Amino acid sequence: MSELLFNELPRPTFRWLRVNHTVSSLAGEDTSVQSIAVEANQNILSPLPTGTALLNAKYEGANKDAVQALVDNAEGYAINVPAKEKEVVGIRIDANARVANRFQFIVGEGAELEVQFYVTGTGEALTNVSYLNEYDVKEGGKVVVKKVNLLPEHVQHIEHRYTKLEDKADVEYINIELGGSENILNYYHDLVGQESHMVHDIAYLGNEEQKFDISMIMSHGGKKSFSDIHTLGALSGNSKKSFRGTLDFLHGATASEGAEEDTCLLLDPTVKSVSLPLLLCKEDNVVGNHAASAGQIDHNKLFYIMSRGFSEVEAKHIIVESMIRPIIDRIGDETIEEAALAAVRNKI
């Protein structure tokens, strides 16, 4: 398998730091593709044939060749929510073979959409799960996407996601990333509309040899647009997390505001956390904030909990779960929330 560059930084820093991109290859390049279950109003659901054009022809995802392979070879689903309508879509990947799929969402003016995305699987034959999500949110549209990744920890997991927000569009993403051996996540949010609003929260928990490679770009093009990024999680064993977050204020983004915050709890000295919050600006009268923190568990907090009768392992469990659980509780599906919490408890 040939090596590819994933999640390249929009403006590279010094090469010797080796943080400008991730080098990897696609696992499980075969012809067996697992089907995906989609629960939705059939009136808004239609097939997405191979070769269907991207919503944004310039979007390259985590890797341009990987995205093009999905466009050329992967069938998928088109979800078109009419103006002023309100819909809920459930997408469940419960795979035992390689997954390659696409989803295109068109959300009409003033429409509301909730997407519940649940990714899991079984079996040694499952080596790679790759998919491309595209969202075109028209004026005044509202979208909430709740994703939970509980893949087996021998599976490569790649997600490409593009979002276009028109005037006063409001989008919220919630990611719970717990499974997978190598998670390559690429999110490009295109805030072209005035007063468009985007919030993206990601919670992760890594152990053993797990990798989480996260790239997020908030491209502000509309006046008074707003974005807020939160990534938080914990690492143990030899796990690794890389976060490349970019706030890009373009010409015309007057009075826009963006913020990004990356928080990582280091449970073992052998873990590695890389954080690259980046601010780019071509416009005045904008506000951009970024913060990153990585450290061990507060010993005073650990001592306090242990003084109440808990062991050190139990105390660490309480601290880690209390950090991640508020995001899990926002999923809104009791069965999926319990599965996520069980995964958290098994990993600590």
C-alpha cells in the first residue's frame, strides 16, 4: 500500500517538527463493501450514484486521492429536506466488511434536520471504514449532527466532512470518538453566509496504540459569522492525538468571531498529544481566540476523591468520565449513550 499524506496543515510550519501532516496508507483496499442502514422519511431520501459531483469541487478532505476514490467508486445517499420542514435521520454503520460510502444533505430554507450517526462493527475482516459527508444548509436552516464511533480497535476509520452555511444557518456537531485503531477526521466548515453559526464539539478517549488525527477548518467568509471548536479527551497507554484547528477569516468577514480550544488529559507518560491551533486573517474587525492545554490529572483532585474511599483507579475513572460524560449526555438516545459510557468505562 502506498503512503499518503493526510490532514495537511493549510499553512505549514517548520518541517523538522513533523506536525504538518500525517503519513499513513489506506487499509483494506478490496472490493467487498458493507451496506449501511439509513432510517429516514422516504420522501427525502434518494440514491447517490457513483460519480456524483462534490458540493464544493475544491474540497480535498483528509486526502484528495482518498476523497476522489469515494466519489468515483462509492455509492451513497442524498437527503433533501424541503424548506420549513423538520426531519430526523438515523444512520447506522454496523459493519463486518470494508465500508466506503457518501452522504449528501441539502437542507432547505428554514428547515431543521437532526442526524444520528452511529458507527460500530465486528469481525477481523473489517479493516477500514471510510465515508464522505456533505452538508449544504440554506438560509435559516438548522442542523444538529450527533455521531458516536464505537468501532473495534483494529479498524482504520476515516471521515471527510464538508459543510456550507448560508445566511443565518445554524449547525451543531457532536462527536464521540472512542473506537478505531487509527481515526483520521477531516472537517471543513464554510461559513459563507452572514450571521452563520457553527459549533463543533469532539470528545475522545484513547488507549493502547490508538491514534486520533483531527483536522478542522472554520472558513469565515460572511459578515458576523460565528464558530466555536471544542476538543477534549484523555489518552493512556501509547495512544496519540493530533489536533490541527484553523480559524480562517477571509475578506468580507467583518465582525466575525471564532474560537478554538483543545484540552487533553495525559494518563500515562508514554502518550503523545500534538496541538496546532492556527489563526489566519485577511479582514479587520474580527475576533479570534485559541487555547490548548495538556497535562496530567490534578493530584489535589485525585487525593480528594481517594480520601472519600475510592481507589486510585476508581478516582481516575471518575475524573475522566466526568470530563467526557456531559458531551455523551447530549446524544439524546439512551441506548447509544449507555453503549458509549460502557466503552469509556472499559477503556479506563
